[in-house]
Amino acid sequence: MFNKLKSAFSSLAKAIEDAVTQRELNESDVEEILSEFENQLIEYDVALDTTEALINELRGRLIGVKVPRFGDVGSHVKVLIRDSLMNLLSNIPDVDFMDFIGKVSKRPIVLLFLGPNGYGKTTTIAKLTNLLLKRGMRVVWAAADTYRAGAVEQLEGHAARLGVRVIKHPYGSDPASVAYDAIEHAKARGIDVVMVDTAGRMHTDRNLMEELRKVHRVSSPDASILIVDALMGNDAVEVARTYSRYIPIDFIIVTKVDAYAKGGVILTLLYELKKPIIFLGTGQGYDDLSKFSKVNFINALLEAD
Ligand SMILES: Nc1nc2c(ncn2[C@@H]2O[C@H](COP(=O)(O)OP(=O)(O)OP(=O)(O)O)[C@@H](O)[C@H]2O)c(=O)[nH]1
Ligand SMILES: [Mg+2]
């Protein structure tokens, strides 16, 4: 996962170490090191604003840096880069999803899943359900994708494998009313969690985005979870930004990270949207969901290969 971004950070650390063992870093040393790093960040999908902000953090810490008289140069350099990343991402809370679920006392807990076509909403719903079922929770799904042919059957296929019930209406029905019915069904039967699967839609399609706003209003979710396809690179960030103008996004899940070596989208999403990423999708299987934490992500970027 994100090996390219990791390699950019390890090249940066090495360049700083090499320079700093020769002399105290002056402005031109720092600019030379950072311009190479900047190019790599952009190549690996870190958006321009995020790149610039990180470069500024690093610049401020690097100018005038001397070799420490005692101690390990490598670990000093790592601390410096780590502090830059922590400061860049300082106002984004780390959320443990299971803790979050544990703290919601009302029933049912309603989770709304959003995102463009093919980003991985339905698959992620199945993965999260698998996780909640293992913790003994009862889950029902709202087939609120009443639009794409085959969407309900796809959901029912997963449901049969996992043993959950799907609340559905005919294709073309109002998705908000499917969500409403699923919530009523859960209330009547004491089911813990309702997951609302919505149809994929382009962020530029105003009518469909308004429809999503209605689903949100009617279902009044405890969390709206935006599903982001890492492979879409910077386009995914633009999508996320537009979605968040229509609907308050609580959490993000980034999918297809198993096939995404670049890694920059994760950094950009955190910096630009300031919302917690709770999981990464790491494959097509139900267990291919990896808990995300900002702190672990930063540490992973600075780990030796
Ligand atoms: N490799 C990989 N594939 C994934 C991951 N998540 C989803 N997919 C695949 O991506 C494809 C689309 O996933 P769906 O869950 O159907 O996407 P969706 O957002 O529900 O799509 P629509 O219903 O068309 O809007 C499927 O083939 C999934 O198996 C992941 O984390 N890694
Ligand atoms: Mg779907």
C-alpha cells in the first residue's frame, strides 16, 4: 500500500541526512532538497495545495538544522518530518469506528453510504456488515439504489452470503422511501443498524445530488460515509469536495488501496476535507477492510522499506 508515497518520504529523509552531515542547512540546500520532493509528491497524487502546505511545514523546520552532536541523525530527521506531517494534519480527529458505534445509544443506528458509480459503496457495506455481525450486532440493508439495473440483486447476493435482510422497492421508486421503510422495519424488530446503499452518481449531476440530499434528510443518519476510490486520484478529491457541499460527510472510506501504490490521495483527502478516514478497502473479500488511523498512516510513511 502507498509504496510510492513511502519511497518519496524515504528519499527525502536520505537527502536531508546526506546534506546535514556535511553542514548546517542554508536556504538553498533546503530549496534543492524540497524541490525534488515536491515533484515526487505531485507525481504520486498529492494535490497542489496539500503539497505546498507540507513543503512549507518542512521548510520552516529545515532551515538552520545542524547535525546533532550526539544521537542518531536518521532519527532526528524522522522526527522532523513526522512533526511536519502531524502539524499539517493536526485538526483531523482519529475516529475508531467500533468506538463510535459503541457510543450511539439510539436504535437503529443509521449509516448512509455515498459516492459515484463503482467506487465501492455496496462492497464496503458488505465488509462493514461482516464486521458488525462478528460483534453480535443485527443489521438490515436499505436497497436505496433503485436506479441501476441489477443493484438490488447485487445487494441481495451479498445479503444471502452474510445472512442479512434487504428492504427493497421496485426499480424507479423513491430511494428516500426505501430508507424510511428500512428504518421502520429495524425499529419494529429491534435491529441495531440500518445501512442505506445509495445509487452511484456524478457529483456534477444536480438533480441526483438533490435526490441524495432528500435521502439524507429522510433517513437522518447517525453517520454519512463517503466512499472514495483511490484509483481516481485527484478527481476523487474533487468529487469528495462537491459531495460535502450537499451533504455533511462524517467519515470517509478509501477503497481499492490494494491496487494503489501512489498513496497521495489519502494525504490530500485528509488535508483538504478535514474528515476522518475510518477504513481502507484492501481487496474484494469481506475481510479486506483495514482500520485507518492518521497517526499510523504517518508512521507507516516513515517506516524503512
Ligand atoms: N481491489 C478492490 N476492489 C474493490 C474494493 N472495493 C470495491 N471493489 C470492487 O469495485 C467494484 C465496484 O464495487 P461496488 O461495491 O459495486 O461499487 P458501488 O459504489 O456500489 O457501485 P454502483 O452501485 O455502481 O454505484 C467491484 O468489482 C468491487 O469488487 C477494494 O477495496 N479493492
Ligand atoms: Mg452499488
